[in-house]
Amino acid sequence: TLSPLMNEIRRERRVEFAFEAFRHSDLMRWRAHHLFVGKRPLGGKFIDYYNGASQVSVNADGNVDFWMAQIPNGYEFDPDRDYLYPIPQDQITLTGGAITQNPGWE
């Protein structure tokens, strides 16, 4: 339930920073896991010029689906855990236990 202005800002940011590796950071900042959970990255429409000679995975819509075998159910994400990164064990040890591990990473 975002305002139209905020949706436009996010759309413009997605377009402006395409291929600059900011998308993951934006999704985490916006707590927008609903945009990618259960989905896979897809390629363009596949046209088989060689009549079945290629070994390309294609989904039901005819798009190239490279990750079909590796992540058949799409991206998995646990919002209670995955918005926080694990704290390295050596940092916990250096503080004498003053810092504890983030939830879900025990």
C-alpha cells in the first residue's frame, strides 16, 4: 500500500540502476521480499531454430528458464531471519559475548 509517488520513485530507481547491483540492497531496505519469493529469474522468449537440438530449459510461456532444475520452487526467503546477516563467530568471541548472534542464525 504505497503511494503512487513512492511506486514511481522505486520504478525509476529500478530502471536507473539496472545492472549496477543495487537491486538486492533496495529489496532489503524496502522489506520487499514479496516481490521475489517463489519466483525465478527468466530469460527472453526462446525460438528453437534447430527443431529440438538445443538443451535449453523453457517454461510454459516459452521463456528461457535457466534455474528450473536448481530452484524449482523459486527463491526461498525467511523474513524473520534473512533481513539480518549472520554475525561472524570471531566478532562474537572478540566482544566476550557482549554481542550475540542474530535471530535464526544460531
